[in-house]
Amino acid sequence: MKKNKKVCIIGGGPAGLTAAYQLTKKGQKVSVYEADKIIGGMSKTIKLWGQLVDLGPHRFFSDDPRVNKLWLEVVGDKYSMVNRKTRIYFDNKFFDYPLKPLNALFNLGFFRSTLCVISYIKYKVFPQRNKENFETWVINRFGKELYEIFFKSYSEKLWGIKCDKLDIDFASQRIKKLSLYEAIKNSFFSNNNSHKTLVDLFAYPKKGTGYVYNNFKNKITKLGGKVILKKRIKSLKIMKNDVLVKFSNGKLERFDHVISTMPITNLVNNLNNVPRLVKKNISNLYFRNTILVYLKINKKRYFLTNGFICIQKI
Ligand SMILES: Cc1cc2nc3c(=O)[nH]c(=O)nc-3n(C[C@H](O)[C@H](O)[C@H](O)COP(=O)(O)OP(=O)(O)OC[C@H]3O[C@@H](n4cnc5c(N)ncnc54)[C@H](O)[C@@H]3O)c2cc1C
């Protein structure tokens, strides 16, 4: 792209701000429009009861050195490495996640644990090969018993789709190459090359995840870009040489390029010249809503560190 192009970025979340920062560094004239009054999208940090809180838990971890480099460039040294502790509450008991054999064995009891191991061996010897979906992928790796206890209801509740309708790519993305064997091996022999799903340390900015996006905003502004809050884009019209952007207050402005990070359904429904088939198919996409419940605890130190319990209801 030639320098000095006028670029409109819809959305001040991680994607929009990253694009804006990279483009302003390359000398483009960038304006980010964010509908909300707070920057950061779903990764923002809000003030609640005199403290800063994120929307649910937000951990930063990436295998990609380019992403890590950019993150450090923006955050500097204002972050800590935090121990991860995740547990699954099942059958009135807390199970360590990633699964730890002794903890799982103890919680499941001898009979159920034996069933899990038998089921695991069964699907290792006779894997299901006819259908390829999330369900068969997990069963082949963990056995049916563990799949039904830990994966089925959780995934169906989270995504609102039956596991046999979830794509296999999604499973390999979410759970990577973790298997029961790997989980057991990792619990006995810790090594620095632990699997990605087993990462027990993550980077966390000292002022919450929104700190990253506030810093992005400051850096973009310093480089001459604009980040405008409380400004919603209503529709886009792709013209011959540029794009006509309409704001929710009715104002119109022309840009050489537009990058959109708004929900794709809203984008397609407010764009000109969209093929009929695309319009039809977009109506089949739907969103899962999330209700976050924050509990204020009447105690200064409930955990080892000050904190909120955040329950995510889907
Ligand atoms: C509870 C929860 C926990 C999560 N935990 C993690 C985690 O631990 N690690 C992790 O990496 N990710 C996590 N995520 C996911 C992460 O938050 C998202 O992947 C990320 O925020 C997506 O960034 P985005 O910029 O694509 O979209 P968004 O964050 O959705 O940003 C899009 C922005 O566009 C704005 N917008 C929409 N329409 C318009 C319009 N018409 N005009 C102007 N602005 C508009 C929105 O207000 C929003 O600010 C979590 C998400 C949730 C909800």
C-alpha cells in the first residue's frame, strides 16, 4: 500500500488496534472508530467497585514470536507472569485442569477411573474412523468415558452445538495435540516444552488486559493516528475508487481503505452490492451470548492474591 492512504478501522478491540498501530507505523493516515466509550473490545478492563476488572479471565499466551514481540513493545515491563490454576467443578468436586491422574483418580473413585482407562485403551486400539468431528476426535484421544465426563456437556453448553456437529479443525485448534497419555506424562515429568494447552504460566498486564489496548491507543495517537470513541459506523458503500462510510449520526466520510472488525453479520447487512447468496447465508450465523457475574466478597484476602470470583454463565 502506498503511504498516506486514508484508512478507516471499525472497532477499537485487539484486532482493530493492532491493524491501526502497524499501519500508522508505516505512515498511513489511520482513524479508528469505536462504538463503546471504553477501548479494548471484549478485552477491555472496566472499573467496578473501585477496582479494575476484565471481562472474564483474559490470559495472554502466544507461540508466535511476532505476536509476543508486538505485545512486549506495547506493554513494556508492566506485566507479571501469573500461575494458572484452572479447575473443573463436576459432581460436587474440583478436578485439576489439565487433568492430573492422581487428582482425577481420587475424585472419580476407583470404579469410574478403571472405566476411563479401559475406555481409553479401547479407542486407542479401535479408533472410530468413519466420522470426523469434534466428538470422534476427542473420544479417540481420551476414550468415551472421559469425553462424556469432561468434554461433552461443557462444549455443548459453551458453543450451543452438538459435539458431533462441531468441526474437527475446531477440536484440534482448541485442544491441540493433547491426549490422555500426554496429560499423564506431563503430570509426572514437568518439562519446559509442555504442551500449549498445559501452559501453567501466562503473562498478565499489571493494570488488567485493557492496559494493552490503552497503550495501543496512546502509541497510535503519538504516531499521528486517531482513535475516536463513542462513534458507531452504520453502513459502508464501496465506490469505484474509495469507500463511503456512514456514521450513526448520519455524517458521511470517504476513505481509501476500510478494515472492519465489527461482527461480520452487521458488516454484510450494511454493505452495498453483497451477492444474494452471501446475504442469505449470513442470516444462518448466530452469536452466543455470555453473562458475566461478578461477586463482591466481604473479605480482604479470600485467595492468595486479592481477587474477584467471576462466574461465566453461557
Ligand atoms: C469472557 C471472555 C474471556 C476471554 N478470554 C480470553 C483469553 O484468556 N485469552 C484470549 O486471547 N482471548 C480471550 N477472549 C477472546 C478475546 O476477548 C477476543 O478474541 C478479542 O477481544 C477479539 O478481538 P476483536 O478486536 O476481533 O473483537 P472485539 O474485542 O469484539 O472488538 C470489536 C470492537 O468493535 C466495536 N464495534 C462493533 N461494531 C461497531 C460499529 N458498528 N462501529 C464502531 N465500532 C464497532 C465493538 O464495540 C468492539 O469494541 C475472551 C473473551 C471473552 C468474552
